[in-house]
Amino acid sequence: MTKNKSDILKRCIRSVEPDKPPPDFTELVMNDIRADAQNEVVINPALKSLLQQTQDEKPHAHFTHRIMAQIEGMGYKNAYQPIISKSVWYWIAAAAAVLIVSLGFSERASNPPQIVARYFIDLGNELSTVFSSINTIPSVYLLTVIAVSILLLSDYYLRNERFSQTK
């Protein structure tokens, strides 16, 4: 049934002849374009007359040379500025050093709290179960994770290197 319909459609398409434009088709189209241009609606006649009166301004002969000389004369600033300055990092390091020294000389430093020791013992037990369960994972999964990690790291470093060269 569909073959019969497609055959009918093909015969109809073949029987239709292409349209033949009149011999003066181009002239008629150009006349319509000229008539539209002449009958153009002027929205703001004052603006149109002002635009027709003004001429294109051209820059001086050495304009580009002067601008480029000014740009080359400027000192380049480093685009990277850290959020925390060096002096603030020195103050942070000094505060950390004072804290460590004061903890080292305090009387309570000789008796570490039992809560902290218990925490690290529990953490060690959890880590040992995690590391022992790695043997049960198929090696293909581990190799896949390692390969993807290497690719991501190399992509990160290559992008940083390329962007640092363009700056």
C-alpha cells in the first residue's frame, strides 16, 4: 500500500513543470526595491538629516603608532595577586609556633588526654579494615581508578602550564 502511494507521489512530482518567470522578472524585482527605498518611513527626520550631514571621522596618521607606544611604555603588572599576603602568612606561622611552644612547655603536655589516644586507635582499626578489603576488589577496578587519577592530574598540570605561558 505504501509503495503504491509513493509511486503516485513520484508520478505527480515528475508531471509538474518548474515555474518559468517572466522575461522582465529581474527588472520588476528591482523596481519594487527602488519603490520601497523611496517610500521609506523616516522615524526621526532630524536624526536622519544629521547623519547625512556628518562625515566619517578619520584618526590622525600616527594614531596607532602613538597608542602602541603608550601601551609599550606601561609597566606590566603581574596578574596573580595572592589573597593572603606574605606578611599575614608570617603572622600565622608565628602564632602557630607560639601555640606549639606553649603546648610543649605546659604541664598537661606530659599526660596526653585519653580521648585523643582512643580516637587514633579507632582510626587505625578502621583504616586497617579498609586496607584489608582492598584485596577483595578486582584489580581491573583499581587499575581503572589509578589510570583515571593519573589522567586527571596530568590534565590539571598541563592546563596550568599552558595558561601560565599565555599570561
